[in-house]
Amino acid sequence: MTVTPFPLPTDAPIPAAAATTPVGAGAAPVTAGAVANPVGTVPALGAQGQGQEAQLTDEQILTQMQAIKDEEANAHPLVDHSVDLLELAQEYENGSEAFKKKIQNLSDTHDRMRRSRGDGNCFYRAFAFAWFERVMLAIKSKPELHANAVRTIEGTKDLLLAAQFELLAFEDFYQVTLETLQSLVHSTSEELLAAFQNDEISNSIVMHFRLVASAFLKTHQDDYAPFLEFGQTMDEFCSMHVEAMGRESEEMMLIALTKATQVSIEVAYLNGNQAADEVNFLPFLPDTAPYMPPLVLLYRPGHYDILYRKSHCLEGVI
């Protein structure tokens, strides 16, 4: 298994197998009717009663595509139960041999995964659940992990205020996140999973971490503004790409959240590259020495899930 820094793509092509079974979803296959009426056209009757295709505007097409995406996403839990990693290979049963080979090799060191809903918020949700679960399962053996996590979340309030966020704009999200974390001292794995499957609680936590990432970028503009598109301000970038629910994450957001929370991440990048049989890992490290082993996320083009390394898989994972 190699650990190789590399730029994390956000627009990589989806492998053929993933096209038939959307990443992280296991969504229903495309039906004949869906092919007969592709996105962008609707059947209409002409003057003689014969079928014609009415062209939609770009805005209508985007709305239609988003509705399809939302319908598919809503069919799956926000965070699911963990499963054997080799179940992932079933998604590529009729697809790329490279994917199947890499999954098999990955299973030598990682034995389980947990899917998160593919709704554009999967990185933040996977990060939050993986962190809270790690802390909860170590309450008795390493209570300092919980104390550190609580102090970190409490400190995000000052970070948000320093970034000029109004207290009324983030207080509810902050409170839900803090209370969920504090409750871990007496929570079970089932209760934590239920909390993250609850729309109000789960989305409040996602929104809080989005705002934290945004606040970090805004308070460190000198470091990250050179990576923005020409003429774009950091406020514009954060408003459009970081703070907006449903927007997929780029590498800059992962860096920001890692540094803001002092929680390290390893991203296992699974692609169909035939030249390598192993999955590459991209580390995201905080500025100070991490106080626990890195969370491990599995990245496939456009989607993040949670990955469990055998040596870090604590008793109680469900």
C-alpha cells in the first residue's frame, strides 16, 4: 500500500461500472422509459396529435437533473450501517477489472466501509460521523479524545465570529453539533447512527462544518486566494462553493477543515487506472501533531464514504 501525494480531482470521469450503479448509492438502473425521454426533452403533442419533443431551457434542464439526483439520493440513508469492504466489489462486478483488483488489495488492510448519501454533502457528513464515532468508541480507553473534540468545537465559535459570521446565523448549527458531541459520553453506536440519519440533526452538523471550513479560508485568505479563479474573491468562492448545501467539496475544503479541527484525514483514491494495482492515499494533516490516528475516507469520482482500517477498527462499529 502506497501513500502518494497527488492533486485530488473533482471532475474525473466516472468509470463505466459506476455509470450503471451511481457511486455510493446502489441506485435503481436506468429504465427503457428513461432512455426514451432523455433529460432536456419532454413529449408533446403537435397539431395533428403526433408526438413531438419540446426543448427545455438550460434552467429547466438543470432543475430536472437536480430533481433526478435528489430522488436517487433520498432513497438511501444519510449515513448507512457499515458493511464488509468486499461488498463494494459487487458494484463493479460487470465493470473494470482495475477497480476489482484495487478493492481486493485494499481489503488486505481495510476491512469495512460505511456509505454516506451522495447528495453533495458526503464529505462533510462522512468526516463528522467518522470523527464522532472514533471519539465515542474510545470514551473509556482514551477519554482525552472526547475532551479535545469538545474544546475544538467550542473553539469554532470564535473562528466563525472572527470571520464576520453573525452569531444568529450559525448559533443553531453550532449548538446541535456541540450537543451531539457532548452526548457521546452516554450514547451507543445505534444512537449516534440514528442522530446522523435524522435530517435536522445531520444537516445542522454538515452546515456547521461547512461554515467552519469557510471561516478558516476567510481568515487565511493570503494562503488560499492565489488558488481561486482569476477575479474571484474569497467571499464569493465560499458563498458559492463552501457554504452552499449540496455543493461538492474540493481539495481546498478538505485542507481547511483538517486544519480548523486539527483532525487528520487520509483519502483513499479509488480509480480505474490500469497502471497500478494499489489504491493511492492522500494525507491531509493539521498544522500541529494530530492527537489520534487519521480518519480514512474512500473517494471515488464525485463521492466520499468512510473506510475502516483493520488496525483502527474499534469494537462497537455497526
